[in-house]
Amino acid sequence: MFEKFLKRTNWTDIVISILFVILGALLIVKPAEMMSVISILLGMVLFVIGFLKLVDYFTSKDKEDYLLTMALVSAVLGVIVLFCSDAITGIFRAVLGIWIIIAGIRNFQTTLVWKEVKSGLWTVTLLCAMLMIVAGIVILVSTTLAFRIVGIVIVVYAVLDIIARSIFIKKIQDYLDK
């Protein structure tokens, strides 16, 4: 019984990872179109959640204020995301780029520490820090490249997850056969 549960959940995870591979591939091939689709879907989901919470509020006997607040906030966010998807995409790209640049600068500071303690790792750390700073700048400048990078990361993650799940399914079978 436990074996069937483990196998079923792992197969479900593999299917989800396959969907992530498809999503990542679409982000690599058509990044602008996919971000528009994702923004529209996110806006619609937020709006529907807000609408359902609003219906919940008006049909329940106990009028709880937090439910009304959640409904209105969700519906308004949904409309904003639907009609301002380009701005939201730009904000996401800017935050991601700045975050990567800051991480690169922090790594650069680590490089200085490694150099002071006469470690041979300081050159590798310096190279990684510079690459991170350049990557952050590229993400700030190029929307398409930023989303392609996200697509590549999603595909790599999903493929590694599929491999790990497949190995787990095989190993659990070997373990249970003993």
C-alpha cells in the first residue's frame, strides 16, 4: 500500500515536471508571448478568487470583514495584473536584475576576504561575482534574455527532478523486492 502511494506521488511529480519542461521551453522560444500569457492567467486567477470570496462574503451568515477585504484586494490585483502586465513584467525584471547585481557585489566582497587569507579560491569567487554582476545588468537591459534564462533554469530544474524521481521509483522497487 505504501509502495503504491510512493509510486503514485512520484509519477504525479514527474508529470508536473514534464509540464515545467514545456513551460520552460516555451519561455525559451517565445519569452514575450509566454509572459503575456502568464500575466493574463495570473490576473484572471486573482480576479476569480476575488469574485468567489465576494460571493462567499455575501452568501455567508457571518459577515467577516477580512473576507470582504481579501475579495476586494484580490479582485483589484487581478484587474491591475490583467491591464498592466507589461509594467509588472518590467518590475519583476528590474527586481530580479538588481537582486542578482547585489548578490554579485556581496560575492565580490567575499572575494576580498578570500584574497586576504591567501586562499586560491579568490580567483574563482572573483570570476563568479563578475559573471553575476554582468548577468544582473543583462537582465535589466534585455527582457527577452531574462525570460529565456528563467526558461532555461526551469527546464534544468524539471529535468533534474524527473531524473531524481525516476531513480527514486527504481530504488524503492529494488528496496521493496528484497
